[in-house]
Amino acid sequence: MIEILKKEEFIITVIIVILGIVTHRLIIWSASKISERVSRSELRKQYVSRYFGYILWTLCLISIILVWGINNDGFWVALGSAFAVVGVALFANWSILSNVTASFILYFTFPYKIGDRVRIHDKDLPVTATIKDIKGFYTLLETSEGEEITYPNNLLLQKGVSILHQRKESIFDITNETDPTAT
């Protein structure tokens, strides 16, 4: 009887691993297709694949643990404690989670991409720079003077951003004094 149960658990474990592999490959393939369609860099595709992979394989590991029915109270207490610590850390630093979420939103929906020259309309710290990379927590910008700026992704979603293309400055930077068409 015990051998039959172990055999069933082994088969279910194999099925979970196979489903994990297939799902991960599907995510990689989907990220590749979306990257081609919306002109995103290979590095951004790798970030998305990696983050989804972490989530997927963590869920697979927890599923396997549940299938094998590990009833060691110490294990569950340790796992619960670890989740509690991570939950408190994320709640205390909600901006970290919002930056990761913003990274996904920037990847899938926003019109600017790596290499674009942009103007971030922030009344306290306006920035005109070229996007060098969009990472999980921040966007790396480089000004025309060669200064590198790390700008949080969640702030990039909250501020107005102009894609300048060939322009030196945004139309929002032109005042009536310098605008020849002003009356």
C-alpha cells in the first residue's frame, strides 16, 4: 500500500515538473513574441522570463511539498515564518513591489523603449535623457552630459513623459518669451 502511494506521489511530482517546464517555455515564447511585436530589447525579455520563472518554480515546489504531504510541524512553521517576514518586508517597502509592477507595465504597454530620448516632467527634478535600460526596479537614464540617472519605475508611470525623438526640448519647456508664434 505504501509503495502504491509513493508511486502516485512520484507520478504527480513528474506531472507538476513537466507542467512547470511547459509553462515556463510558453512564458519565454510569449515574451519573445511580445518583445518582437512591441520592439523591446532582449534584456527586457530575459527579465520578464526570469521573474515569471521565480514565481512559477516557487509554486511548483510548494505543490510538490503538498503532494508528498510533509507533515513536519517545524517545516510548516519555518515556511509560514518566512512568508510572514517577506510579507512584512514588502508591506514596509511597498515601493519595491510597485517598482517591479511598474516594470511589467512599462514592458508591455508604454510607448517608450530603450534608446528613446525622453523628457520627464517633474516640477522638482525635470530630466531630459536617453533611456539606457529598464530594469526590475528602476530605469537607467543618461543625460547629454554623460550623467547616469537611476529613476524609479513607479515614478516614471506617475510623471508625464515626452518622447523627444530629434527635438532638443519638450514643447512644455518652451515659454511664451521664447516662442516666436506667441502673441
